[in-house]
Amino acid sequence: MKRKKVILYNPKAVFYDMPLALLALASNLDLEQFEPIIVDARIDPNPKQTIEKHLDEAVVFGATVLTGKPIKDALEVTKWIKTKKPTLLTIWGGWHASLFPKKTLIDELSIDISVQGQGEATFQETLEFSSGSRNLKDIKGICFREGTEIVQNPPRALTDMNDLNRIDYDFVNVEDYFEKKGQRQFDYISSTGCHFRCAFCADPFVFGRNYSAVQPERMGEEFSYYYEKYKFTEINFQDETLFTYPKRIRALANELLERKIKVTWAGTMRADQAHRMTDEDFELIKKSGLRRVLIGVESGSQEMMDWLKKDIKLEYVFEAAERCKKYDIGVIFPFIVGFPKETQKSLDATISVVKQLNAISPKFETPIFYFKPYPGSRITDDVVKEGYVLPNSLEEWSTFDYIGSAGPWVNDEMYKFFENFKFFLKVGYGKRRRLFYPVQKLGRWRVDNDAYGFPIERKLFELARPAQKLS
């Protein structure tokens, strides 16, 4: 029996991590019935041409869509596909469809079904509907059209990741991603969901603070297989909170060491998770190849942290910093400024903590973002009640730059200060380069003295290298 083709689409974006969501869908289909075709517009110079080659034999087109600029490309391609093959079933999944299950279908008639949350089982069942063996009303975790009505089915419980198939990366050309990244960095996700309740994050809304993780023994087996096959030099864990359970991380580190998988690795860590780990734990994970962690701080004010429901103490951040310095582990400490009603006292505290962290180690980075109300978060719900107007259509959401621009709570003076602060932090506290030492020394002086008048160095740099929009 000839297999039915399923086209899975990753829209254009500026990041080159492997399309893990689509790979997970493809790897968990009934491959005796269906042939998944992954088309990644970030990699393929002619994605429409590639799609058109498979349209005649395709039964479903599925796209994974992040809120922001990726919507624009996904929308254009979905509409185009419907003009080519109006009967083709079109499905959107990913963050935007999870946050706006009904609205996605209301806004665009070319989208037939939206998928919410974890998609592997849901997508397989939806393909069974396309073959006539299942009713849409029986599929949990989707929205669909029934005549002129939009029907939203009950949510699907989180599937244990150990019950899912191993990801088959051969559905894409892995070398393309290594080339785009400029390094042999292998992307992997070992858990889904997050137990925590951060008020600026949509995760609690999408996954209900549930969490599922791959067992360390299985990870060891998989990495042995992938390492032999793809010859990567680093594992980039894409988990929301990789270090949720120290016991699991210790077991992972031992798997890498015992199997002689000689790579570096990087992942996400909360400051309270670092606090619960021992020096022996840090020594072990460093020995296993840990190169860098990302520890979200968000604010230098404990009062603001408490309001954000971070559930960590500021002292844990500095404790984590000192231990990472001790074991020569790089850290990215992201911060957010410009929250609704944020005081100057809170901003000053953030500036102070950022400076202190940068002074601890040249391997520390402190990117600063501006708060934008991301749908699904508690803070967004609050500001909407107070009159803030979110985008109201897919087209409007496609221009929503939630990473690179500032929200309405950031005035021009504040924006100008932080743009200078961020630039000179990077110049003054980044990796030492002998040829640029005088410029770096000047950058550090500017940061230490908050002296940003006539920032000629920044102007010259930006003329040479214009900033790229991130979302």
C-alpha cells in the first residue's frame, strides 16, 4: 500500500535550532500509513516549490507556529496551499494555536484544525480522521469547524515522554542545521511542561504546570546512537527547566561519562535548583561536559521577583553565580525591565545586580529584554483587564515583536538608557580581546559610571552591523 504524504511546515524565523516539534510529530506517526515530509523555510530556499512536489499525494498540511513574525509566513503558505488544493486538510499547532485555539480558526478560513499543547498523539489521531477512521469530536486537544460553528474539544492530558518514540532526525538533513549554526550543536528536548508559576510566562496556561521527562537511561541510549550517527560536539537541551530534579541530572551526567560521549552540553537551570545541588553535583556535571546554563533572574528586586511568582531568593542567584564561576561554567542570566507599574527603585536594583553578575566572570552574560504582554500569562490577563489592547487578528499578531521592542510601560528616556547600558555591558564585560582592549576599557568605565553621553562607539558599531529583528 502506498503511503499518504503528510507535509509538516516550519515557518521562516531567524533561529536555526532543529524543528524538534515537527520531528516529534513525524517520529510518532504510523509510518506504514503515512510518509512525513518536513519543509523548513529557514533552511529551504524554495519551500513552496518543495511543497508543490508533494501536494498531489498529500492528505494533510501541518504547521507549527510561534506567536510573532512566524505567523506571517505560515499564514501566507497556508492560504497558498488552499488555492492549490482546496480539499487538503490544514492544521496549525504550536504556541499560537495553543494560546488561541478558537480565534486562530475564526481569523483564518484556510486553517481547518488547531491543536493545543503536546501534539504527538493528537496529530496521529487527526490523521486517522483524514483517512475516515476517526471522528473529530472524539479527538482531545483540538478545535475544528462544524458548519459555521467552532468546536473546542476537551484538553489532552500530558503524555509520558517515555511512552513516545525516539526522535528520528533523519526526517531532516542534520548537516544543514550544523552549517547554519556554525557549529555541530545537536538540539534535544528531554522534558515537556514546567511545574512553576511565573506570572509572565504562558507555560502554566498551556501545560497546567504539568511536567514529563525522559528517563536518564533512555537519554544515555539515545545519545550513544545520535553521537555515533551525527558526530556532534555539543548537546543543546531545549527544555523549559532541565534541572528540575538533581537526581535525574546526576544520572544524565553519569550516562554521558560512562558511555564516553565526549561533548559539551547546555541547558536551563533555575537559581533555586542550583541551590539544591551540592558541590559534588556541580563537579560531576562539569566533568560530564556542562559548558553553560541559562538562569532566568528577570529582576534584581526581591519584591519584583515575588510579584512575578518566581519563587526564588535573590541570594540563590549569587550563590549559583559563584558556584558556576568555581566550576568554570558559563551562565546566561536574562533580565526583563518595563513591567507594568515597575518603580525606579526596582529598575535601579536590576541595574545593580546586572553589574554585579557581570563583574563575577567574563563567562557570564546578562541580556535585558523589555516586557511585552505575552498571551496566556497572568500579567497579561491583568493588564488587559486594565485596558491594554492585545492584537486582535492573526495579521496583527504577525507583527507583534515580543522580544526586540518595548512595551507601553517603557518611556523614551528609559529605553535610551537601557539600550546604551546593554551595549556597553557587552563591550566592557565581554570576552577580553587584546586589539579592542582600549574600547573595552572605555565601555567598562561607561557602565561603572553610568556615563552614556555621546555614545560614538555604539553608533559606529550599529552602522557596521545593523541589529536583526528577533521574532
